[in-house]
Amino acid sequence: MLLCITDAPVLDSSTDLQIRSFVDCYQTCRVPDKDDELRTLVMNVQKHTHSKSCPLQDGSCRFSFPHVPVDRTIIARGATSGPTELLMEYHLTSNLMRKVTQLLDIYLQEDAENVLPLTDFLKQADVSHDMYEWAISVTVNRKKLF
């Protein structure tokens, strides 16, 4: 659903801080832990279940599920370096993100309701928080909010 909101910040016109503040004010993504009825509803309705139309040739989901967890809004714009740096940057970040998504898949298959907090998850993946956010921001092929 597309919504037009008066005075909403605009990507590439507003500052990143204005955009993040706006998004964080109105959007959240977490499983409720205090309301059993709402938790059940979220777990049954608000999650992606792969179907035969999902897989790409490499086996990944064409809808990019599962989405990687983040603890704040990230404005991803893709790599911005020159050709040599871009190739090295892309290789490093792609491997890091592949490692993270594989671990996320394992956790979701084992217990989708009790995924680790992000800091613990990154520790198990042996990835620093800064490197993780950087990898998210450069591995996209178009502008995207996480």
C-alpha cells in the first residue's frame, strides 16, 4: 500500500537523520512479548512463508526474505566507490551478508519465535555491528530503507 504523508522527509532531499527519525517514529518490527493474543496473530499472519514462486536461480527468495534484522533504520544506497574498490567492497560485504543470512535461516528454521537479540546474533556470526551496518548499506542495488 502506498501512502502519501504531508511533510514527510524525502530521500536525497532531507537529511538521513530526518528520514530515520520519521521512520522510527511510525514503523516498528518486533514480535510482541506481553500480549499472547497479539503475539499469536503476528506469528501466524505477519511472516513470510516461502512458496514455489519465491526461489531465484541461486535458491534465494525473490522477495528477499528473511529480511536481515536491524536495531535502527538504515538508509542503504549501494556502493559508492570506484571500480576496483567497488569490486573488493562488494566481495567482502556479499560474503559477510551471505554468512549472516545463512545463520538467520538456521535460527528461523529452529525457532522462529525466539530469535536472538541482534548483538548476540552478530556475536555468533562473528561480525561487528559497524561492519554489519556497512555491509547492509552497500550490498543493495537500489536505494532502500531497512
